Amino acid sequence: MTPSPFNPPMLLCQLPAGAMGRVRELTGDAGFCQRVREMGFGESTFVTKVGGNGPFICQVNGTRIALSHAAASCIVVEQLGRR
């Protein structure tokens, strides 16, 4: 998986509010990765960061989900644009 040179990977907690990203990698222990995949944050999934400074409100697959700063810092995304 080679990221685009124009959209360097960043942590979900660093994605600006209102921006859309694509999940590139899940870090953390296996249990955490399984839990967030079950919530819809699988690799290549599109996610929109709605807002927040922790907990962060994200929209994935039409559902809004709140994530702690610790959880959002374990999800690597590539920014695609703004809503």
C-alpha cells in the first residue's frame, strides 16, 4: 500500500473537522483492531470527521460514532477532501 505523495497519511485525530479520509491502517493491539473493524473502520473505508476535540465524532457508513483521542490516534487515514 503506497500512499499518494499529495495526501500523506495522518492519524484520524489530526484530520480536520469536516474532512473526509480513507482508512489506511489500524494500529494497536489485535483486540482494538477487531473492535474498530466491527464498528466499520476497516481498511479502505471512507470516514468523515464531523468534529470534536476528543471524543471525536466520525461518520462511517452512514453512522456517527464517537471515538476517544486514544482510539483516533490508532487509526491512520489519508485525507481526501472536505464535505
